[in-house]
Amino acid sequence: MVRGERRGSPEQAEQMGISLAEELLENGARAILTEVYNGETPA
């Protein structure tokens, strides 16, 4: 399992989401997604 968390104001929601997604991908989510999608990471 790969987990992460961000806290901030609603005005920062988009940037926090992007930052969290990048962190999760770097910490193992990319490998999980590749396995789930049969070797092809979704766009």
C-alpha cells in the first residue's frame, strides 16, 4: 500500500493534489499501476 497526505487551504487543492500524486508515483504507485494495467501505465 502506498499512502500520502496533504493539508492546506481549498485554494491550494489543485497544487496539493498534483504534489501528492507525484509523491505517490515516486514511492511505488507507478509500479502498482503498471502491474494493474498489464505493463502499460495509463496516460
